[in-house]
Amino acid sequence: MTVSPFDADTEFDRQVDRLVQLGYPALAELPESAFRDLVEPLRARAIEGAAGLPAPTDARVAFLLVITRDLIGVRERLELTTLAGKSKPGVLDRNYAEDDLPRFDPIKELEVPAGPAYLLFDVDRGEEFRNLAPATAMEGITAQGRLPLTIDEGLAFVTLHPAALASNRCFSLVGSRCGDKRVPAIWISQGAPKLGWCWYGNPHTWLGSASARPERVGPE
């Protein structure tokens, strides 16, 4: 059987179309055409950066188009996530205080491009780090020459690839921290994605730690 090569150009269109269908332009208070124009400069960077990477699987994808909180808030994007084949919207765990989310910034090791959108490459949900504390997973991730995902990136992963979040295949987002021992994570609750947090030193059998190639790429 002949396997077709991964087409990054087509995948970029798919990701943009999905965001449009979900209503991202309206949430950003932009016409659809303006939203498409906003992310279009990333197309060439996506094709270049995805060269040689395999086609997406449930666990690992070549690239993600990441929309940041500079354009659309975390809660609004979370409510547009669903599990594969399901319709219940994502929810925020009640253990987040009202002013918590803005405090979770990318860790200093990440060089996140400024602006409303950027690209992330070779993204993996980190199954190998299940039942390891995020602190231990972080050591393994960096030993591989990779870096953990942020909240924005985790939301992009589940939004653009809903099958990435599955029973016993959930993941921490160690790339976002707020100065204490909490680590954001996305798991499943009552048939929907939930954005919660766990402790940096506590392992969970159903929770890995997602990672990607170190570079985050903005438009030229």
C-alpha cells in the first residue's frame, strides 16, 4: 500500500478552516477575511518547518497553528473544544480562582513569539510521561531537546486534533506556570475536556506531559 506524503499546505488550510468554523473570527472581533489574512503569513513557515515530519496521529502532530490570549481569551477558546465525536464543550475547573488564568505565563525557557498567532512543531501528548510527576517529566522532556507546552498550545492541540485527548491519554502543560507549585493540565471530565491543574511533584497514571520542538515560529 502506498502512503501519501504529508501535505503541510493542505493541513494548514484544514486548521485555519476549523478555527473559522468554530467562530474564532467573531471572538476576535474580526471579519473572516481579516482573520485569514492575519494567519496567512504563517503558511510558508508551516510548510518549511514541517518538512520531513510524519503525518499526524492521535498522539503526535507535525505542527499546530496556535492562537494566543492576546487575540482570544482562554475561557472562550476552551469552551470551543470537544472530545473526538462528542459535542459537550470544554470547561474550566472550579479550583481556578477568578483571576488565576492571566497569571499563568510561559516559563522562561520558552521563547514564545509576541502577537496573536504562531506555529509549534512536532507536538506530542507525552504518553511516555504518564504516572510521572511533571517535575520528573520536565527532566525527560529537556533531555530529549524538547520543551513543554503552554495553555495556549494545549488548547490548540485539543481544538485542532480532538482525538489527542483520550481516556488515560491526557496531559499536563508544564510550559505555563504562575510562580507556585501548580501545573495546568487538560483532562476529561463528564465527557468533555477540562482545563485544571495538578501539583508539580504529584504523578497521575492518566496524565502525561505534552512537549514539542523548542522553537516557536511567528510570521516573518
